Amino acid sequence: MTQSTTGAFRGDDKYVASEDLLSTVNIAMALEKPLLIKGEPGTGKTKLAEAVAHALGKKLIIWNIKSTTKAQDGLYVYDVVQRLYDSQFGTHGVDDIAHYIKLGKLGEAFSADDQVVLLIDEIDKADIEFPNDLLWELDQMEFNIPETGETIRAKHRPIVIITSNAEKELPDAFLRRCIFHYIEFPDQEQMAEIIKVHFKDLDEKLVHQAMTAFYMIRQIRGIDKKPSTSELIDWIRALSVSGVDPSLIETRIPFAGVLLKKDKDMETLSRAVKI
């Protein structure tokens, strides 16, 4: 494995990051450890990996984790069914098992000719044993394929970013091997900077009224799924496109369905303000 020289991450013109987050990203890269990012949905965890890849000029490989995902899926898959099918029809090359081996996202990252950014997204969706099943591979940057006797070793150690919505606790053995950072939900000042990234020459009064209403909604007791940054951006876009008078937002919430996605939350909001 070749040790790659990685420049410092100083942010990206499309991603607003705190100084603490910038420092943590660079520490994780310097120590060559996975960076575990936690935070509620909509705090930019996934976007961080995109920003790091873009800023450093590296390819981004995304491994989206589901409840059924197994660690093996990220290494390789042996398509024994296809091989059996081909053997029944006398397909040429059926004896070459390597032909039926397909690398997973971790395998792709290890095999890449240049250093890549590997995003393991929403790791807490998988079974509780999933993180521990990756310990060897993430530590040693290699894995074996018993069917071919081949060992896949990382040509360049990837920059590994792992996200979690904190739906379940992760194993201690896994946590010890990571650099950890919790992304707090943006305050209004930071949110204003994020909005500027997405909109140019927007009515300042519209932005101010929308953000005031947005943070008010997030504080209403009984709201189950609080609106996130992406929903605020969609809402501001909807308000702008429809030409809503900013002063209207002082007394009601137009297009509330852009912000809230549950009947219960819409009912809770309607009891607090006009929608």
C-alpha cells in the first residue's frame, strides 16, 4: 500500500463548515483514521464527504448502508448463480471464477489507482455487528477472496468518512478506531451563510422572515420530524418562485408541506399558526 500525500481540507465553496469540523477532518486524515460524523438529519453529514472529495480533487465512492447490508457486500460478491447458469449453457470461461467476482465499494476504494474518498453512509442502519465486521479491513486495508486465493490490498489508503444518524449505539471496539465529530444543527448565523451558498441576490427580508419562521417551527413542542436544512432551502425556493410577500410569513406559513412531511406535524403546526 502506498501512503498518499493529502492536502489539508480548508472547506469548499458549496459547503459551510465550522472551524472545529475543518480541524477534525484534517486530524482524521493526518492520523489515517476513519472519521465518524454524527448529527441529526439535515446537518450536512453526507455533503461533507462530497465537499472533501471536491476540494481535494479526489473521486468519491459512496457505500449507502441499508438494514439488510452486510460487511461482505462492501468487499466483494461471488455471483455463483450466474456461474451455474453459464455452466448449464456451456458459456466460455465458466472455469474462471475471477470472472464472477465483483468488488464492492470498499474493494473499489482499495483497488483505485489514486487515493479516493470513501463515504460509508448511515452505518447505524445496519445490524449492530456490521461495524465490528469491518474492523480488520479498515485497520489493515486489505481482505482476502477465498474463491480465488487473491488478497486485495489498498494501493492508497482511502479517506474514510462514516455517517450516523445516531439511531443506535455503535460498538466500542469500532468507536476506538475512529475520530469522532458531532455536527450541531446550524444556528441562524451559520444558516444564513448556508443560504447564501444556494441563493444569489435573494430578497433579504424574505430570507429573514423564512428563517425566523423555520426556527420557530423547530421549537414547537410536538413536532416529531423537525424540518432540516435541505427543507428550508426548498421552502425558500418555493416562496421565491411563487412570489410570496415576505410580510405574509409573519402571520402564516405558506407551503407548509415543503417543511413538514407528517400529518401529525402539520396538525401540530396548524394549532400554533395559520398555514
